[in-house]
Amino acid sequence: MRLIALILQGINLTFKEFNFHKDLLKGVNIAGFKEPSPIQEMVIPIIEKGEDLVGQAHTGTGKTAAFGLPLMDKIAKGTIERALVITPTRELATQVSDELYHLGRFCGIRTITVYGGVGYGRQIALINKGVQVVVATPGRLKDLYKKGKIGNFNPEIIVLDEADEMLDMGFLEEIKEIFEYIPQNRQTLLFSATMPEPIKELSQEILTNPQFVSVVGEDDVTNNIIEQEYYVIEEAQRDEAIVQLLETEKVDKSIIFCRMKREVDRLTEHLKAMGFSAEGLHGDLEQSDRERIVKGYRRGESKIMVATDVASRGLDVKNVSHVFNFHIPFDPQSYVHRIGRTGRAGKAGKAITLVSTLEFKELQRIQKEVGADMKLATISLDEESIEVLSDFSSLEKRVKEVEIVDEAIDFIDSMEEMDYHEFVERVVTLLLKDKSASEKLLGFDAESVNSMIENYENDQKVARKNNRKKKR
């Protein structure tokens, strides 16, 4: 009661207030944790009391420690023997397992990561030997239960982490089947960034009188500390635009999202050829390559991750300063997931979307549905780039290679009254001025985009009017 009173009074807590096992507190102190985050303040007392819980929070708010610390405290004090954490992806399972290990290592708590793509043997042996915390992906865990390989594994606390992503990835039926093998006498915790109807129904099905905690405001559809910009460009300008942005933005670590695997491969090779430290991540990679790439990115060996949406699910990396949407996502929820990779743990981030004139209507729909405050921007080329564009040697080469057409001969004949050299000088000057002026901005300016918006709104009005006529 004292702890809850302190929270209600708004007093800054320390982790000592939770009365964790002394060896667990040692791990907390070495990890550098000082004061609990809002989600930790709110859910730790509930979990310690043994109640079921639905927690709504974005990744990066400290929720791994929010559920991990109290469950390991119970293990350290002998209240429970085993716990299970289910995550949507191998990468997230590895991250959660690593964090729990480092926090609980002085308590002698052993953790194991269970996922597909590797042999069963070691995973089964460690579970049956009594490892205390299992962090698993749904597919492999279901297989182990279904084949009777871990029949004696009866966790007293089960955590579903990133439940909405499990729904997006089609794991809902696997989750329901897994709970058929787990005893009813358990504590169940469900964490999700969003609460779509299927997740609400799942919580009613597998939880008992749960407490509901949210650190996501009703209007917090997209993180309000993420600066969001968009550039309206021609399709052929995408590569040039992303290179220019990487060079002009103050980028620490970035993720560039593409729609397709082949686009990830192509763009990654292009960026490497331009001298950038980039790696690609998609579903066709071998598991060992995926792990190597993610670890290298996390350690800072590569600064740019080019990825598809599915490959990035559960990817939790600190200090991502920028998210770039090389292509606009297919749906509004994907946009929220993508930009949520930056602006984590209270740090500011920036999300930049490239959109072609043909995709502009889709951008309008996403802005409306997620309530995103996205600002139009244009890419200004630096002086060095303009010099390259205006380079005389480049112009000379093009002049020598161009095929002379009859219209050009007729035009020159019509200019007989002008000195030949003066005429050529004036034409070259015009070419250079026109090229420089046309290339200084990459992307459409506000006036052009406002015209597009006006046309879009007019099209919508016409469509609604036609629909009303049809109904009559």
C-alpha cells in the first residue's frame, strides 16, 4: 500500500522501493537503472501481487524490465520456479532473453531462447533440466508442446509480449493452442502497443480478472516526440533523394523501410557503392545471417539498416535517430510500427517518408487515419552537388555525343543575324542556368503540393457526388 501511495502522490521512486531480492537489485544497479519508468511504476506492484495484467505500452518504454524484474524477484525468493515469455520474432526473443539474463545473473537465474530454424535437441535438454526462464517464439513453442517434448514444463507466470505484432504476423491460433497445454493455475501478463478487437478477445479468453494499465494516451497514435516529414518526388528520384537525405540529415543510426525483398537488396548495394555503411534485412536470409546483421547493427558496425516490415518486427535497437520510408507503407498501422523504431525511451527521433505523385492519395489517407502531424519538406542540394550538375566537362561530353536533329539546323539557320559565337555562348548560358535552377530542389514545393491536395479533395467531392447519384 505504501508503494501505491507513493506512485499516486507522484513521488519519484527508486527501485529500492519495490523491495526486490538483494541480488536482483545488484543486477539493476549494474545495468544503470535509477528511477523506474512510468510503465514499471504502474505494473510492478500488480505483478508482485500475483494479479493478471493487460499492459498497453510502446516498445522502448521499459516494459521488458517491467515484467522481467517482478517475475525474477519471485523466482529469486522461491515464490515461483519457472516463467515463460512469448515474443513474435527470434530477434525480440534474443533481446528479451539477454536483458533478463543480465538483470538476474547474480540471482543465478538461467534463461534460454527457443525459436525455429535451429535444432530441437539443446533447447529441449535445457528446458527439461529446469532452466527458470524460457523466452520463445510461438511456432517452435507450439511444436515442442504438441510433440510432447516439454510435457513437464509448467510455468507459473506467462508473458505475451508485443501481442499486436503476433496478431499481425498470424500467430493468434498458435497462441491459443499453446495455452491449451499450460495449467490454469497461472499468472498471465499481456503487453501490446495497440488494442485491436482480436487482442481484447484473446485477453478475455486467457486472462482472469486482469488489471488494465496504459501509458499510451488516447491521442498518442504516433509518438509525439518524433518529428515527421514527407517529400513528394518523382519516382525516378528515390535513390537520389535517399542519398541526399543521408548526407544532409544528422543521422546516427537509421532504418530504411522498403516494401519488397528485392528492393532491400538493390538499395543496400546502391548505398554501399555510394560509401555508406549499410546492411539489408529480409525474410529470405538465413537465420545465422540475420543474427549477424542485427548484432552488427546493434554494436554500431553498420549505421544503416535497410529492411522490410516483416523482417523488422520486434527489432529493438537503441539510438535510432532516423526512420526513412523509402516507399510509403501499405497501411496506416504499418506506418505507426515503422516510425516507432525511433523516438524511444524518451529520446527524440525523426521519420521521413518519400512519396511519389501517384502515391500522394495514400499519404493523405495515412495522415488522416493515424492523426500524424507530417510536414512537407524539399531537399536542397548542397553547393558541391550543384557544381557537379553544372560541370563544363560533363556538358562538353553530352554536346559531343548528342545526335543533331533537323529542327536544330533549321533553328540555327533562322538566327543568321546573330554572331555565331555569341549565339553559342547564349545557348550554353541558358542551359546551365536552367539546369542549375531545376536541380536545386529535389521534390515538389508547397505550392505544387497544395495544388495536389486541392485536386485530391475535389476528386473526393466528385466521387461522393457520383455515389449519391448512383444510390438514387
